[in-house]
Amino acid sequence: MVDRRYSLADRIIAQLDIGVQTLFGRPLGTGRPNPANGLPEPELNKTERQQAARLMRVNHCGEICAQALYQGQAITARDPTLHQALERAAAEEKDHLAWCQQRLVQLDSHTSYLNPLFYVGSLGIGALAGATGDRWSLGFLAQTEEQVVQHLSKHLQRLPRRDEPSRAIVEQMKVDEGGHAIAAGEAGAARLPRPLRQLMRLSSRLMTGSTYWI
């Protein structure tokens, strides 16, 4: 077996291919079944259906951003163990991406038209985070996932009570994201400075506020 060490250029090309699949294809995840499988489609009124679709569109874009962040970090990660951990987490995020997209189809809605813009921005942020060092990269990952868990908790409060399929998907996403945050902490994640955490929250609000409507 040939032990090949991939160059930075090799990794960039590979991640570009992944990016195309993420935005326009059907990225392969872990193969887990959709948590909404088997649940009856609820009878939602127009307002409830619209609200559910908008929230799931935000969640879908969040998973697009997560893919880009992980891919950017993987490009610049120094530790092979960290690189593998990022790939495992990204695979679970691909499950989320597929589940959200399937639910949007069922709700007769669409993914955000802003996905490519947020993907490119998140890819750059992830690469920058990875270049600062593995502990800081893990810290960025942990903080991102902690904020996502908070965001999903709020969505569970806002989703229609009768929309069990959407709620089942968001519940499983919340479990997975929390697990990613814990794993990053156990791997030695650094605590990010408060100004950076606040900047991340501001960026998150920009994404959620715009993709809710577009």
C-alpha cells in the first residue's frame, strides 16, 4: 500500500469537489435513517406550514455552513487525528443536511438561495480557524456547536407542536451537535475569547435572519 501524504493543493481540490456535492448534489453521510421516517404527516394550516418550512430552511443552511466550516478546518488541520475527527463530525452533519432537505420537500418549500454565499464565507472562516492551531480549531468547533444547540432549542419552541417529523429531526440534530461539542472539549479545545464568541453569535444571527426569508 502506498502511503501518500496529500499536499495543501491536493486537500483544497478535494474540498472543492466536496463543496460542489454539498451545494448541488447528494452528499453521503453515515447512512443513518431519517428520524422522521414512519411519522405521520401532520395536518398543518398555511401559517404553521410556512413557519415550519422557514425554520427548517434555516437549519438546512446551518448544515451547509457546518460542512464548509469542517472542510475549511480539515484543509489546514495539522494533527491527522483532528483531521479524522472533523471528517467523522462532517459525516453526521451530512445526515442532518439530507434530513432537512427531505423535510423541506415534504413541506413544499425550498432551500435558501443564499446557501452558496454562506458556504464560501464559512469555508474561509474554517480554514482560518484551522490555521491558528489545533487547540484553537477545536475551540472554534466546540463554541460553534454550543451555539447551534442553543439555536436548535429555540427552534423546538417555535416549531408547530403538531409537526412531529420536523421536531424529530431537530431533536436528533441537537443530540449530535451536543456530542460534537463534548468531543471537542475532551480533545483539548481552547476557550475562545469573549469578543470572538460574540462575533460568532452576530454572524449566526445574520445567517438565520436572512435565510428565514430567502
